[in-house]
Amino acid sequence: MENRTRALKNFKVQCVGISKSFGEGNEKKLILDDINFGVGDEFVVVLGPGQSGKTTLLNLIAGLERPSTGQVFVDGEEVTGPGPDRGLVFQKYTLFPWKTVMGNVEMGLKLSGMSKKERREMASYYIDLVGLKGFENSYPHELSGGMKQRVSIARAYVNKPKVMLLDEPFGQLDAQTRYLMENEIIRIWQAEKRTIIFVTNNIEEAIFLGDRILSLDGKFPGRLKTIYDVDLDRPRDRADTSFLKIRQRITEETMLIL
């Protein structure tokens, strides 16, 4: 194990022989089967249809679930539970409705015992980074869907995780807001370089965002089918010929729609 762990330090995240089942006996269901990949300092997208195990995979990396077989490593250390080295943003808004934008963003810092002055400075920086300066005292019910997700992203970033895990964070947004947030997450990522693993079932979103795309095959059990390298300059143009060629290839090779 010591030699394996030392080798894995070349990766920020690595999944080694991951399988996950739920249930017992005749009710046992295999959700993920023999998943192997490594992620460096990059933006990686996990792409797959519904019921391909995308969220389960993210939960395993987050430490919210334990694999039935195999291991997950972050910086060479095995994941045995949740930790501050991983920030998680869900599709559903998970803000505290009774707290302001500032209160939501600084919550983790407050729980860690950081002084009010210091945590306010850090929270203010990330609120500004996600484009919400001036909304510090607003409550979630006063915000649009895109603004709520900006708060969630700021709340995850402020704890300075090594890895950001985003589970279809723009899935509930209208098309125009979704395009805006895709551009915003790239801007934020370029300003605060951290490893990102982003889950989606949308081919165009995957190509627009990812340095690499990990395609999961079919429905349960999910298996890693193809890894696509997206060698396109940023910012990316969805109408560009190279973009369209990658989109066509993935469309032909997966069960997904555009």
C-alpha cells in the first residue's frame, strides 16, 4: 500500500478499481463497475446519461459514500470520509434560508473558529469573485437561481479545498442563465486554479468546460467508456468547426442528446 500511495501522488484525485453496490441479497444492485482514472490539476467533466452512476461517483470522491471495492485517493491519501480538501456543489440549492449571502459563505470558516474579521475578509473576496458584490446582506429568497449557485460556489471555494466537485450545478437553470454560469465557472476557475470534477449529462456543456471528458457508458452499472481530450483554446466557441467535430463524435458514441 505504501508504494501504491507514493505513486498516486502524481495525481490530485485517483479512482482505483472502484465499484459500488447498494442493497443486499436479491435486492443488491451494481451502480458502478471497475472505474479507473486519475485527475491532475485540470478541469475534468464526467459525462453520462441518467442512472449511469455519475452522482454516486462524485459522492465516493467526496467521501459521502464508501466504495464496495477499490479505493479513492486525494493527493495520495485514501479517502475514508468527507474532508475540507474537497468542496461540493449540488444541483439543488443547499443554502441556509435564514442566513444572508455573507452568512452562508462564511459558515465553514465560522465553524472552524476563524475570527470574525478574518472570515469576513475571505468571504468578501469570494463573494466579489463570483460576481455578488453588493448582495452580501441579501437572503436566498431574494436571489435568482443563478445567484444562488454563485453563493454555493463561493461557499465551497472560501474553504480553499484542493478539489472542487460539482454535481450538475446548472441543471435547474434556464438556458440563458446556464450559458452565463458556464462562462462564469470558467472565469472563476481561471482566477482560482483548483482541480474541478464536474458532472453533467449535456454534451455541449462538457465540451465547453472540460480539459478532458470521462464518458460513462449506459445505465446501471456505470462503466468508464471513453476519455476524450478537449484540445480547444479558451474561450470556446460552440459554433467553431473543431467544437462541432468533437460534439458529433461524442453524440455518435454515447446515448446522450445535445
